[in-house]
Amino acid sequence: MLENFMKSKILVTGGAGYIGTHTCIALYEAGYDVVVYDNLSNSSREAINRVSTLIGQTIEFIESDIRDAEVLKQVFASHEFFGVIHFAGLKAVGESVSKPLLYYNNNVGGTITLLEVMAEYNVKNLVFSSSATVYGDPENLPINEGSPRSCTNPYGQSKLAVEYILEDLAISDNSWNLIALRYFNPVGAHSSGQIGEDPNDIPNNLMPYISQVAVGKLDKLSIFGNDYPTVDGTGVRDFIHVTDLAQGHVAALNYLEQRTSSINHSDMTKPVGFLPINLGTGKGTSVLELVFAFSDVSRQAIPYQFTDRRAGDIASCYASADKAKTLLGWQAELSIADMCRDTWRWQSMNPNGYTKVV
Ligand code: NAD
Ligand code: UFG
């Protein structure tokens, strides 16, 4: 039914992952044609199968590593891409501290290989997954895109390094159009309950930890610190529903399509260059507020205890989302209750993630 409206073809690296799967659905619904490229290092074929079921057609999937230039070249030679959404990367902060070379090799080296192949095939439109982590411990809240950048761990440094590379690339050649979307804290799951976040091990992040306590896989949540200068002493973050985040990628691509078509037809339009944009709600929620909201929605008790602060954590972090609204016409729509409800649906329907369905 959507074929008649089929727009451009997009390569989605890391498209089998948490944010990638949700974005593939949003892209398909917006009429984009999608090719997923993923080495499945942190995801599964089952996730791709479920995306295909949800959109009612088989998604084209290439199982390979972005560091493999030869495979990438074959893919670019056999498709005509408008652009690339580049999710592929490793994301565990703690692991990045013990395996920095792996993180730099994969996240920075992999991105350089991808950019080289894009240049060779003259595909110069990119949406990159950056992170609010590039702001370090912010001086001012809400955080806008002009805030100073600094990072304290190899994962964050790898995101920052890629941002610098993209900036230099845009300066070197103004035919590149490079958007870095700085995500705040993505949570939630698809409203079908069929796809969601599936951590490999004991979760590092708050929402999957809470949901695994709720479903009985973990005994109790440790809340890292209750003496921060916040509303209730616990950390404050800008949680954003992954479905809203996915729509932000569609908005970024639409923006690139409009801008590149007007560049082609008017000398008056400036190139996009390197464009960083926050994707957040603009609202802060504390750890305790999220625990209570999840408990309300799921009607499950979430036992918790306060423990010491986690090394490297900051007190508060939330976005100014004005730039996304002004430039992309995008803003987050879904509430904290929606995020908890959809996480709970995914968790309770798939207590063991993609590996076992009940
Ligand atoms: P994810 O791990 O679920 O997805 C990443 C995908 O990339 C996985 O499917 C993995 O198999 C794939 N991948 C990793 N290295 C690859 C390689 N060398 N070649 C091919 N595929 C590779 O993570 P996610 O939460 O969906 O995050 C997507 C992107 O967004 C990542 O770059 C991450 O750093 C960034 N990000 C995530 C968050 C978050 O909290 N989830 C916050 C800010 C930024
Ligand atoms: N927290 C707990 N207990 C837990 C897990 C987390 O109390 O078991 C607290 C943390 O101390 C923090 C808040 O919950 O105050 C959020 O922690 P997360 O680990 O969920 O998220 P972070 O804000 O630390 O980091 C996340 C991603 C990073 C990303 C950053 C900004 O993990 O990769 O958001 O996008 F860079």
C-alpha cells in the first residue's frame, strides 16, 4: 500500500539494535525504503524478524561489520542510497573503561571506514547517533547544543571523537550533510510489545533494571545516591520514549531531503555541514519519580535501596529541545507514564528478551 509513496532508500547501520529497530519501523511508516546493516554483536535476527512482521514485509538485512570496507562497498555498489543513519556502535560505559581499544576501534574506526565508503560512492547525507554524554557535567540546564563538550570515559570520548571528525569533514568539503543527534535517555518500547530493549547481561541502565525487578528477574534496585542537589536527592535525567526518538530520525532525514533538494535548486541555501541537535523532552525526572511511575503503571512493587553514588554520574541532565522543534519541526509527544507502560508491556510479554517468548 505504501509502495506508491516510497521515498528514498536509507542504509541503517546498527538497525537490528534497540533504537535501530524502532527507527526502521518509523522510517517504513514514513515511506522510506530501508536496508539494515548489522554485525549482531549486540542484537539478534529475531529482532529483525519482528520488525518485518510488524511492517508486513521482509526487511533487507546484511549481517556484517561496518569495519569491513569490502562488504560495505558491495552494498553501496548495489543500492542507490539517499543517506545513512549510523547507529552501529558499542555503548556500555563500564566496558569501554576496561576495553578502550575495542571502543575506539569499533565506534571511531568503524565510522571512518563508513565515511570513506560513503565518500567513494558519493553518498554524503548522514544522521549519526551521538549522545548527551558529550556534554559531560553540564554547567547550565537545560543543555543547549552550544554547551561545552567534555567526556570522562572512552565510550563518551568515542562519540565526541566522531563529532570532531564530522565537523572536520564538513569543513573540508561542503557537499557533506551531517546531523549528529544527541540523545538524552532513551527508554520505552514499541506499543505492540514485540520489540524493545534487550540487555545481554544484568542491565547497567535504570529503566531495564527497574523492569527486570518488576518482572521478578532481579530482587531489588540499587539507587545510586540520594544526596544529589535535586528534587528528592536522586539523579535527574531527561527520559525520552524510543518511539519519539525514532520519529526524530525521520524528521532529520526529511530535513536533509528538503535541504539537499533546495541546495540543488538554489544557490542561496547554505549547505547543512555539521549540525548537532538534541533529542530530549526538555523535562527532568528523578530516579525515584521514575520508580514510582513504573510501579503505578505496572502495579508491581519495585523494592529498592539507596547505595553510594556511581562513579562518573552527574546530578542532573536535561535537554533544551528548542533546536529540534525549530529546525526539524519535531518534539517529543509521549509521557513518562507512556514510557513505563510500553516498557512493562515489552518486559512482561518477553521476560527473557528475544531469546524466549512466553
Ligand atoms: P544497541 O546496542 O541496541 O544497537 C547498536 C547496534 O549496532 C547493535 O545491533 C549492534 O549489533 C550493532 N553494531 C555494533 N557494532 C557494530 C559494527 N562494528 N558493525 C555493525 N554493527 C554493529 O544500542 P542502541 O541503544 O540501539 O544505540 C544505538 C546508537 O545510539 C549507539 O551508537 C549508541 O551509542 C547511541 N546512543 C544510545 C543511547 C542509549 O541509551 N541507548 C544513548 C545515546 C546514544
Ligand atoms: N541508576 C540507579 N540505579 C541503577 C542504574 C541507574 O540509581 O541500577 C541511576 C543513575 O545513577 C542515574 C540514572 O539512574 O542517576 C540514570 O542512569 P542510566 O545508567 O540509566 O543512564 P545515564 O544517564 O547514566 O547514561 C545514559 C547512557 C549513556 C548515555 C547517557 C546520555 O547509559 O550511554 O544516558 O544519553 F550517554
